[in-house]
Amino acid sequence: MRQPRVEIEYCTQCRWLLRAAWTAQELLTTFSDELGEVALVPGTGAVFNVRLDEEMLWSRQEQGAHPDLADLKRLVRDRIAPGRSLGHTDRRSPPPPPADHEH
């Protein structure tokens, strides 16, 4: 059975590669047994989209902000490992991502 794939599309013009890579690292660390892949996809136009297989989990353009990592982990967990505890992530937010250029 194929494991789920997360795709993080980030804006190269906004220099959001570090944010995308940090998000990917956090998801791979948290879901090391459940995820098959996290792909980083360069984009433009202030895009920061997170998809799980074909489902859009987060769109910066629709939500008006980057995802809070704890919220994003819960969205992924609810789809690939329902009922699983995320430990401290279920109780508080993680540290902020590396600084990058905001648009």
C-alpha cells in the first residue's frame, strides 16, 4: 500500500524555501512511519500551499497566513493517523520557523 505524499508549494520570489524545508522536516519527524514523501515544489506569486495527496490542506492565499505548524500537524494526523496523540503539539505551539523574507 502506498504511503501518503505531502507537497509543499512555496514562493521562490518570497524566499520561503527555508520555511517550506522546516515545515517538511517537522512533518517527516512527526510522521516518520506514516508518510512516504514530502516534496518541495517551487512556485511564485506569494504561494504557500500544503497538499496531502490531492487534498489541499492549507493555502496561504485562502487562509491569509502561513499555517501554524501545530494546526498543520493536526490536519495531517486527522487524515493519516486519526486518534494518534501528537503529545506536546496537541497542547502548545512549536518554536517559530527560521526567519525569512515576508511579502
